[in-house]
Amino acid sequence: MKAYVSVFRLRLTNGMQYRTAALAGVATQFFWGFIIIMVFEAFYSGAATELPISLKQLITYVWLQQAFLAFVMLWFRDNELFQLITTGNIAYELCRPSGIYGLWFAKLLAQRLASALLRCFPILLVALFLPEPYRMPLPIDPAAFLLFLFALLFGLLMIVSLSMLMYISVFVTLSPAGSLLMFGVIGEFLAGMVIPVPLMPEWLQRIVYVLPFRWTADFPFRVYSGHITKEEALIGIGIQLVWLLVLVAVGKMAMAKALRNVVVNGG
């Protein structure tokens, strides 16, 4: 564990140095946030029936999505890990006196956390003071906010577990672009990053609800806005924990199987 904690601290400190890139990211995310909100505002103004999520809750959903984008985006990647696999330098990782799965998990977790810490606070601070209808409201009560924090944390751990499966798949495909495209496009759509889950057709919602992706983004954001009740949130956090254990177990087994088949030539 000391090795994993050391790697986590080193990557977190290193990631916190990129402040200029973070400011550029904040500006980009504000731009996209306003665009998405205006699209949904036009959609809601022309709706003939009552929609399953209010516009205010949807605006909260969008700003949280932009603030914690580094927590929930599946296309977030570490090119160094891809190069280790495709170039054969994975041999050096195999010589380390620590498990590769835990080591890479710590790296990816620190990178996402550092990126989110640099970007989320400016976005949230501004979003809370914007004029209507663009303002993001405060949580409905302290209990909902506490549940949101737990849901967001478990969602982060789940997204790192899902990302690990993406890196492990490159051992088989040897195509980082293919694995990234497959996991990024399909996973983010099913997580509600393109269309919020409540606005999806019922048949698609039934598919989304049996997969792990929505628990990484859709669930914590709707807990914050009050669209998911506190009782449902407690049950949902338990489901997140179960999914996390399953994903980590599957990832470790897949990593062990992939490493048994690794062949490195050269010297």
C-alpha cells in the first residue's frame, strides 16, 4: 500500500502543476455549459407535456457535469500507459515489486482528482451566482449534499475501474484508439453524459439501469438536485459499492490473464 500511496501523491502533486491548462479547460467548460443549457431551455419551452425532470434540476445536472468532467469522462486517458503496452515497455512494470493493477489504479485516480480539483471550484463558484435561468441552486438540504459527496466519490472509483478495463483491453486489441473510442462513446452515452437518463425513452432507460455506467455520473448529479430522494440515494450508494467490488474483481482477473499471455521481444 505504501507504494500505491506514494504513486498517488506523486501523480496528484504533478497534476496540480498544470494551472494554465486548467484555466483553459474552465473557459471551455463554461462555453459548453451555456450552449447545452440554452439547447435544453429551447427544448423545454416547446414541450407539449410535463417532462420527467425539471429545467432547474437539469441545469444543475449540466453544471455538475461540467465541474466534475474529469471525474466522469471515459475518454480521459493516460498515453503513457498506452505506450507501455504497445511498445513492450510493460516489461519494466513487471519488474516492479508491486501489483500493476493497483499501481495503475492509483495513477489514474490521482490524475482525475488533480484535474477536477483545479477546475471544479471556479465553475461551481460562478455557477452559483449566475443570473436566472442559468444559476445552479444549492443542494436541497445538508443531508442531500452529504449523500452527493459519497455518490460522487464512489462514482469516481467506479469510473477508474471502468477505465482500467479499457487499458486492459489494449493488451488484446493493441489499438488504444479503438478501445478509447468504444469505451468513451458507448460508456458516456449510457452514463447520461449526452442525454440525461430521465429524458431517454423508457426502453433505453431499462437498458441503462442494469449497466454500471449511470452510477458514475447520472446518479450523483440527480442526488444533488433532489431528483433522487434521500432514501433512494442510500440504496443507490449501496449498489455503487457492489458494482465497484465487481468491477475491481473483474479487472484484476482480466489483468492477470492478460499478463500471462504477454510476450515481449527485444533487449
